[in-house]
Amino acid sequence: MLAVSSPHSRSVVVGYVVLSGLYTLSAALIWGVNTLFLLDAGLSFFEVFVANAAFSTGIVLFEIPTGVVADTLGRRVSFLLSVTVLAATTLLYVLLAEIGGGVVAFAAVSVGIGLGFTFYSGAMEAWLVDALAATGYPGSLDRIFARGQQVTGAAMLVGTVGGGLLGQVDLSLPYLVRSALLAAVFAVAYVVMHDLGFAPRRLPAAELPAQMARNARAGLRYGWSQPGLRLLMLVGALQSGLLIWAFYAAQPHLLELLDSDAVWIAGLVAAGIALSTIAGNQIVHVASGRCGRRTTLLLAAAAVQAGAAITVGLTASFWVALGALLLTMAATGVSLPVRSSYLHAVAPSEQRATVVSFDSLIGSTGGIVGQSGLGALGEARSIGAAFVAGGIAAAGALPLLARIRQLGGDADRIPGGEDAGADSACAAQGIPSVSTVATSTGEEAEVVAGA
């Protein structure tokens, strides 16, 4: 565990890591077998990705409304709602498979799963940042986010292997166990998660539309209107279109290359993805010990993602394709905590959950287009051809990241150490610490936007 300066801050970090890990463990049980489950339920390859795109559509539809929940009723309420909705919709997936529900029914439930994840997105990170500021933590966010990614990667490792083994017995078992674990996550979160540094407030139903409009404007004002964040969100859209599709398309593609129908292999591949993501997180953990630039890591990760995805599509070798896939996901392990820190270095506290949700909304829009388009191409031509097309599209992130680098600014700089002294040294060079990030005002955000 990271060295944290006070017991209160330490308990916040432990709570963040534990809840993120348990949540991911529960969710990951189906990730390695989801495509195989839907194919077994009677959907075609294209219909599988129609259902997955419906999940992304749910995120687009509900990001702003659920952002209102996190920014008014509180981050804790939002997290608990996420767990509840996700458990219920997971059980509905099993029911649809039993009764032979078609693509329309699966797509409708997938929208509901998207709703469950939108209650989570933004709320957990906003809870962490506000609580650390309230407890006086002076260090850097980068390492905490990277450590959180490592723990969730480990949880994904356990979940995907377990899900693969359960799926070898019956493809519905990972879904049933997932729902049971989510019930346990609800109980833990109810006890340990409390809003610190943020005062929840009631929101009458009649005021919800106006609050949604305000949050949408806040997302535009504090997110999209800022050049650096706007470009970062577009990068997320391009990369999400590839990465979400690639994760699920790799399941049948690698089994086809291996000429096997063993479900447990898909679980092991997903576990390998978890390990590669952890390796990418570790690169961030090491790199953030120096006062470098976030765009250096983001550019390198984007180049590796695009090139490795193209390699997956071009090769006929299972082992080469597997290695390239793992390299793609390792690059994702680098980019995720770095882009989160860049975003939080700019977004003001009161609008933090809204801006994170707006970012997720833009990324999910890219996921809708990417999954639908690449799914159609994969069925019409081949999955390999779709990997090549997805890698070429993801390469479009490179000029956008280069432009972010040209903009510069404090958000592009990584604090040099995790203790107060090192962070203060970086602050003397104009690099924000977690406390300055958490107490950013709207006026400071406007200054960044005008830079």
C-alpha cells in the first residue's frame, strides 16, 4: 500500500482500493466469456456487438442524469445504486438466455447495464479526490490512481480466470456468481463509504430537468470548452471504439486461430489482459516518480495500441496475436491513470463527477460507433480485418495528443513524488498537488480554458 501521511487519508485510500477491487472482481466474472455466452444464446457475431453497443448507448443516455445523482445526493448513493442495478440486469441476462430472448431483448437489458456503470463512473474517483482533500493528503493523484488500477487489474485477473472456469461448467454460472458478489459489495460499501469533503443535498424531482441542464452546461463549460480536455475526450472516443470491441472480439478470434472451443482458454486470455494492464500501471508508478510530462506517456501508449491492434489483425499465429493483444492492453494500463490525473488536474471539485461523466459519455459514443462498425466489418469480412481497421482508426489519437502536448500547462506535468516534500518541490515548479486539484475553482478552470 502507498505511504499516506495521515490515518484518515490512509483509510480513504484503503476504502478506494478495496471497493474498486471488489467491484471489479464481481464485474470481471463475465468479461472473459461474455461474447461466448451471447453466441451460445443464439446471437450472431454482429448481433453480439449490437448488444454491446447498446451498453455504450446506455452510458451515453444516462451519464448526465447519473452525474446529477453523484453531484447532489452524493457519491455514496451513486455507488450503491450502481451495484444494485448491475446485479439486477446481470440476472436478466441469464433469464433471457434461458427463454431464448433475441437481440432486441439483450440490447434493452444492455442499456440497463450501461445505466448501472454510469452510476459508478465519476462517483468513485470524485469521492476519492474530495475525501483526500478533506483529510489533508498532500501527495500526487497519479500513483494512487495507478495503484487502484493495479488492484483492479489483479481483481480482473482473479475474476476472469474464475469466470472462465465457471463458464466451462455452464456459461450462465459466472453471471449468477457475479450477482451474488455484487450483493456483498453493496454491504461493504454501505459500511465503509461515506462522503467526505462533499455535502450531499436533496434534489426534488421537479428540479431534476433543470439540474440535468445545468450539469450538461457544466460538462461543456468545464470539460468540452477547455482545449486540452476536449482533445483528450476525442482521444478517448477514438481509443474506446477499438479497445472495447477488441476485448470482446478477441475471445472468438483467438479460439478460431487456435482451432479450439475451450471456454477456459478465453478466461485465461482475459486474465493475461489483466496482468498486462497491471504491467502498464507499474510503468506509470515508476514514471510518476519524476517530474515528467503526461503527454509523453499518452503518446507512447497510443502508438503502441494502434500498432499492436493492427498486428493482431494481420497475423495468422495464435501466439503472435495473443502477444500483440496483451501489448495493446498494457498500453491501456499506462494511459488510463495518466489521463484520469490530467482530467482531475483541470476539473473543479464541484463539477468533478460531472466532467468525468461527460468524458465517459464522449468515450462511450466512440464505443457505439466502433463496436457497431467493427462488428459489421468482422462479420462481413473477418475479425482480423476489423482489428486492422480499428488500429488504423485509433492511430488518429496521435495528432490529437501531440496538440495537447503543444498546449502544455500544469495539467501536463506529473508531480515528482508521493510525499509532501517531493510534491511541494514540484508545486514550486507550477505542478498541482492533489489538494490544489481538489480545490480548483471555476475561475481557475476558465483561466486554463483561455490559455
